Amino acid sequence: MSDKKTIPSYQAKDIKVLEGLEPVRKRPGMYIGSTDSKGLHHLAKEILDNAVDEAIAGYGKNIRLYRSNTTEEHEKLAGTKDLGPELITVIDNGRGIPVEKHQSGVSALEVVMTKLHAGGKFEETAYKASGGLHGVGSSAVNALSGFMQVVVKRDGAYHYQAYSQGKPKAAVAKVTEKKLAEVISEGMLTELTKQETGTLVQFAPDPEIFKSNIKFNKKTLQQIIKDRAYLMAGIYFQFVDEIEGTEQHYYFEGGIRSLVEHLNASKKVLHDVFYTSGDWTDEETGKQIGVEIALQYNESYVEKTDSYVNVIRTPDGGTHVNGFRLAIGRVIRDYADKNGLIKEKESFVADDLREGLTAVVFVKMPANDLQFESQTKAKLNNSEAQSAVYQVCKEAFQTFLEENPAVGKNVVGRVLLSARARMAARAAKDAVVRKGVLEGSSLPGKLADCQSRDAAKSEIYIVEGDSAGGSAKQGRDRKFQAIFPLRGKILNTERARLDKMVDSEEIKNLIIALGAGIGETFEEDKLRYHRIILMNDADVDGEHITTLGLTFFFRHMPEIVEAGYLYVALPPLYKLAVGKDSEYVYSEEEKEAKIAAIRKDNPNANIGIQRYKGLGEMNPEQLWSTTMDPETRILKKITIADAEQADRTFSTLMGDDVPPRKKFIQTRAKMAEIDV
């Protein structure tokens, strides 16, 4: 018997060439990032951005996005009963996709919709600035849709083509309005007929690709549209939800200036919004880059800098953001030196410039020149973008401070205050680190730690009160569950720097217990638990304590939230008992439904109802079975779908400014549940 291993064949015949749009269906993540909810909404973003590209190019002023239900007619057109439940439709009044015969032998419309890397964004003659996937966008969406149809109004006629999983159902053909009325809604057709030219693109994501993530989130769609409306000053956007029968209109004459005002709406600001725009020309190539900057300092301790290239949001920044930061740093340093605003031995670093800064950096540049760090376009890499933003921002911001000396003095004062606080915070941070070292990395005495040293299997319950803490310690599974009891309400950390926080023994001990450090010293791999659970009473006080905990993690340990390690425990509100049988319910609605179900089976049942006001009212066994047992408990995982909205909400509810909080409470008073 031979000991040689059989080597699998690897010949030319083993090399598979994926034709047409097959690569997209085989590896959708390469083209849209993922096939979860984020990827689903990326489809809508791609089609919307094609319409926006027309507006950037100067064609069309109206863009409409619809959410609607699929119909039997759509299923017939697609040739399947397994069509997704929802459609997205985008209508613009741009020039309309070309429909004449392409050099490949078919309509240019079919080429754009079915061929990768085909479109008008490679040559500057068609689009000087574009945010789509350079010809990949429309065809990639088509490939990942169970059904798609396109109507182009051009030269006084309607041209139509339908597709299923990226494959044309028939050739592009001229159609009548009567025929279109069979496949698109009356409202959509009415808008299309009003226009001289334009394009309608409608698609239903393919359930084979997106599995359970097949329904669109209304708020996410609204945010996508709103982002673009802020960038495209003077362009009208409309969101029509045919499922709910609602519509919203978005139009911002001030563009990104309006966006900065919106982001700072709940904060105390130091000055009016600074705004500038201009074109920068590359001396070597002669190519132009358009730059828009808006910024405003406020009294908060956090930075909010949003950046875009064309209509693409770049959450990880890139060269355009680097140019912006270099520019404001240079201007503020020069202004401070020139006007004698810095005392001897005082200095500031880049981080000091960011504290309290809200800014939007927006560049427009040729689509075929764009370079990103990855396919998802999170970070811009073009070096010329840094030079463009630096020059345009530096000259304008310098003039702004010189013409507004009071603003200049306030901004420099704000930066120096950040520098002083940074030094104090660093000393306090060192004290936190030293405390752990001096005690031989010993943990706080109040922490009841778990036996496991595997962070992925370990969890810590942060619970308020000796009574609840005692029950939790007795009821837990010591193998993997740790308990950290708090004494009363922790410090409101919304407007607290680290030096103030570590003066609080509770917060200092919590930081040490978690083990990962904080701020600049945070190291995720040193985190001792991958489930950090806030467990408080199911009443107003308990919810307030939970909010304080959420504020601490959102503002000072955002890495924990972003990694998906933060949870809120959901203790039961009631225990319902009928004879020897009992069960727990977690909301008023669930209680009423359970009681109704019991009465239906047994109208004369004697139902015992016990209202739990606090965790301390439960014995260890009850607390385990209702709130701590992984088999039966309910945990809310804390995520940040909309960081901007979360930031605004925390600032409103937990900040020092009373009027915004008062308005927030008044407008939501009818939604409140009274706990008596």
C-alpha cells in the first residue's frame, strides 16, 4: 500500500470563469459589503446615487424614492412566486439612461444594467463627479434582485426592460403609458409623465441572497435620503412610503451649513457656522477638485466630523479629512501666536483641536480618479484631496478668524481648555493604571468575579443596590457570571472628563474590573468580559440608572458598544399564577394578552398577579430563572444604527442645556408610561 497522498487535480479545466453577473451572486459581499440589513440598504443607496450623480452633473432637480409592496404582476414578470415582499423605486428627472444600440450590439440600457464595469462614469465627459460604483452599481443591484424593471423617458418615448436575477426577460422596447400602468403604481406613473426626460428604476431584493433580511427599514431609508439632501443644496428629494401611505420632503438651501447646524442643534455653540467652498486645480494634471467645508465649535467634549467624497460617506475619513485637520491646526496655531493668546509653557496637540468640533468635509472629484482603501469606500486615499482641502480651508478659515476676532479668541480659548484638561485627564488616567499595578492587578473587592478566564465566555452583571446585588451573587452561575454591585446612581458622565470620572470610586472600580483601560489606553483584547449587562429594576429609577450606564459606555467606552458587548437585562414586570402554575411576563401588553388567553380557556380562573417593583424582591432562584439564566432570560443588545441620532439624544437628555430636554419631554409626554 502506497503512503503517497493523492493530490487533487488542478488543471486548466478547473479554472471557472464567471460570466455576466455571476461573480456578484457568487460573492455579493465583495460588491455591497454584506448580505445583512446594511447590505440590503446599500442596494437602495446605489440606485439613489445614480440619480444624485445626474444632479451633480447638473441634470435634474427632483429625485423620488418609493417603498412599496410587490404584486402578483411583479411575480409574473419575474417568473417566481418567491419574490421578496418589498420594492424600492427611484425616479429622477435627469437625462435618462441612453437606449440606442451600443457597440456590443444591444441597447446601451441593457449594457448598463447587465454588464459589470459598464457605465458613463469612466470618462469625464459624462460625469465629472460620481458616487456610484463606477458602472458596477446598477448591474450589481440587478444581479442581487429577484426582480428589476427600468423605464427610461427620452426623446418623447418610454423605453422598458425587465430582469430576473440580473438576466433580461426581453429586449429593450418602446412601450405606451397604458402598458406601464400595468406594472408601476399610479403615483409613480403620474410623476414620470410630468417629466420631459428621466429614469425609473424599480427592484425587489432576492430572498435567495438576503435570506431573512428582506424588508427595508423606513428610518434607514429616510436617513440615506436626508444625508444626500444636505449635500446637494437646492435639490428636491421626496420619500414616498406606499406601504404606510406617508411621504416626506427634503430640501436644504444651506447644504452642509444646514447639516452642521442640525448636528449642533442640542449643543451650546461658540460661534456661527463657518462655511467655505472653492475649486482647487492640480498643477500637474489640470484636474479640478471641488471643496466644501462647514464647521462650528461647541461646548461638548466630543468631536463630530462627517466626511464625503461626491455622495459617498467616508466614515473612516481619509486624505480629505487629513487636509482639513492640518489646515485648522495651522490656522489656529498661527492665530494664537500672532495675537499672543498662548502663555509660556502652554501648547496643544491635534486632539485638543477636535474637542467640541462639529464639521462636514465634502469634496467632489472625477469618478475615475477615486481611490479608496477598500471596496466599501470607508476611507479616501487620494493624496491630491489632502492638498485641495488644505489650501481651500486654510485660506478661508484664516480670513474668518481675522475678520471675527471674538470668535478667534473663543476658539483658541476652547482649544487651550482642552489641552489643560487633557493633561489633567492623563494624570488621572495614570492614577487608574497605577492603582491596578500597585495592587498587583487586583480587582475591586466589591466585584464577585467568575471562574472563567475566557472573555468570550464570561459576562458581568452591573447591578444597583445591595439587595439586588446579593440575590444576583447567590443566584448566578459562578463559572461564567460576574457581579459588580453599584451603590446608588453613578455619575452623569455626559459632560465629565476622565479626571472627574476617576474621582468617583464606583466608576474607577468599574474601569478596573473591566480590565481594558479607557480612552487612549483602551485595549479590547484586555477586556475581561464579552457580555457587559446592565441589570436594574423595571421602574423609573431603574431606567434612569440604566440610562446613566448607557451614557458612560457611549461617551467613554464606545468601542464596547461598537463591538456588540453591551446589553441591558429585561427583568419581568409581573408573575401570573393560576393554581400551582405560574409564568413571568415582561410588559403590560404581554400581561393583558396572557390574562385574556387564560380567561378564554378558564373564565372563572383565579389569577394571582404579583408586580415586581425591584430585583431585590426576587429570591436568588427567581432572579436566576427570569433574568440571568441564558436559556430563559431576555437581553437587549445595544447597537448604534444611527450614531448621529444617538449623539443628539444623549446630548439632549443628559447634557446641561435645559430647554432642549424640556422640549423633548413635552413632545413625547403622551408616549410616557406612568409608573405608580
